[in-house]
Amino acid sequence: MRARPSRDGAARRLGMRMTPVAAKTIVVQRIEDPAAFQALREEWDELLAASLADSFFLTWEWLYAWWTHLAGDRRLFLLVARQGGRLVAIAPLSLRARRVAGVLPLRSVEFLGADRLSSDYLDVIVRRGWEAEAIPALAQYLADARLALELASVRRAGCAAAALSRALTQRRWRMLETPTAVCPFIDLSGHTWESYLGTLESKPRNDFLRLLKNLTKKFSVRLEPASSEPQRREFMVHLVRLHNLRWQNLGGSDALHTADLVAFHDEVSRVTLERGWLRLFVLWLDGQPVASLYGFRYGRTFYFVQTGFDPAYGRHAVGLITVGLTIKSAIAEGAEEYDFLRGDEAYKFRWAREVRHLATLEVYPRGAPELLYRRTQRLTAVAKRIARQTLPRTVIDRVIAARQRRFQILASR
């Protein structure tokens, strides 16, 4: 089906490229203009809630703020699939151009939110029941575009991005899957605070209760959530200060250390407070802010995003206590899961027993230079590991340089 001229003209003005795809009259649009992205807000979140991918890090609020503050020189590559005007799928993508080996310009399509942040559970958003129609339509559009896909932070089990990747392999594309991280989480279904504590091993449970009891003997202890805009602004200042204070003698942190990252989280915290999703806590001891925890309650899940504390109070385990008290708060408000998100830090496993696995999917057209580059890089990594055990450093350097020259020659053909 072809769009009517008036609609096609309006689409071009909004930065959309419309491509009819033969999959039950589904039309795939490519959105390039941020104004068109902004206009999708209500439809986006309605679709997300009706999908199996429903997760906080796929909300319009998170991804539009990322685009505004952290996208850099990327270009929008949002793919929107409609059937009879009804939104049935979104592939939340951006186009990135770069050079590899210093010579070859490569372009790839990546998820929004995948760079500079820990955006977990990224995916293609498909309305339930429309997977069989929407996935082939999106795959056909991408196959025609012949752009490499690098889809980071997807669930290793049961995601639409994997189905899309498999659909491309049926068109003779190549797919590489690389495990990247684990996300520890707590299943809180049916638990009270007391019953959840009963599931912990005796040492971490008794340690927490002892530390909390000792803290309440020495200080007036209060865990407070931000519930108003003035509080949000104040608590964000505490979060940034305490986070960077906690990491300043440990090599620093890459989470809240630049103005654009702080601006991003300031915007996200503002809009999520309005939506009722923000969970920004400060732990006060005798009226002093000594620890902070930043997260979100979206759907049935409490998402743990960032934390910080004053090292001067480290011997009181204020970071550990803040985590425990926010788990208690999540149970009290009816959350069914507390997700620590990516990272296998030991403190998470004091509380969590289960994990989800994340991966990156890389999908390339057959013969694409990106695939050649990836294979060259993997072979180089293997060669490095072997050579370190047997060869002098000068020989290793010559081997790596020769492999790079070989890639440059192949890429120039």
C-alpha cells in the first residue's frame, strides 16, 4: 500500500521515511526528526505497556532524555510499524558512524540508551499478539537498508531483538551473540519484610539487623524519599555529591561525573517524579545526609540505579543499611521484584539469589566490512592471549601491526 500524498508530505515534514512492507499491510516508518520522536510520547508508553518488553529503560521518558543529553553525533533511526494507523511496534534505534582501523568508515544501528548508561533490558517493542507480523516487517526494512546492527543490553532469553536478529539470518545475514553481564534480582512476590529476611542466610541477615540496631543507638536515623519538586532538586544534589565522594579515592566513577550525565538524570528524575515512578532516597543521621539511593518503581519492579554515601560514615555501613531499608520500602509499597540491574558486585548477592543474563547481538549483512572487522578483532584477541604466553613483546607488536595492515588492505578492496 502507498500512503496518500498528503500523509506522505506530512511524514516528510516530521522527519519520517515511509516504506510499505508486505506483511499484512504493515507500514514501517523511519523517524529522523526529534520533534516526531517527542510527539510519540503517549503512543510509545501505551505500546510499551502492551508489550512483552515492558521495562523502565524502554520508556519514552528515559530514552528521549538520553537522546536529548547523551546521543552525541548519532542520528535518529526510529522504526515505527503501523497497521491501519495503529502502532504495533517500535525499534528504538539510532545511527552511528565511526572509523575502524583508522581508515574504514562504518555505520551501524544501535539501541537508543545503549551508550554511556547502564540501560538494561533494551529491546524492540512489539504489541502482544503482533510479533508474527511486525518482526518480519521490521526485518525487511533493515535488510533493505543493509546497515549492521549492534544491539546491546538485551535479555539472553526471550527478547524481540533476538527474534528480529533471527529473521535477518533467514535473509543470509550473520549474527554474533556475546554474553555481557548479569543482573541480580530479588523475587518479592508474597513477602513481608520479615518473611523476606527469613530467606537470607543467617550471617547477612544478622549482620544487617545488628548494624541497623547499632546505628539507631548512636544516631537519629531517617530514610526519606523525595516526594516534591523542591525535595527532588535537593536530593539530586545530595546524590551526586555522595556518589562522587564515595568513589573519589577509588579511581572515580563514570556514572555522575560530567555535566551532561548530571543533566540527563536531573531531567529523568523530574519527569519520573511527575509520573510517580521516581524513588530517590536520602539517609539522614542526626539531620545530616550521609547516603543516597536512586531508583524507579515501574510496574511490579523496583529498579536500583545508583547510590552513594559519605566514606566518613563507612564504618557504620550506611550504604548497606540504605539498600536494606529501600528493599523494606519496596515490599511495603507492593513491589514484586527488586532489580539490582547489571553488575555482579558482592554486596548485591547479600540480598539477591537470582540473576538474569544480558548479551549484545551483532547482526551483519553477508560480506559486510563490519563482519570482517569483528572477525579480525576476535582473531587478534585470541592471538594476543596465546602470544603473551610464548612470545616477546616486540614479536607480538609486529603480529598485531601486520594483522591491522591486512584488514586495511581487505577493507579498501
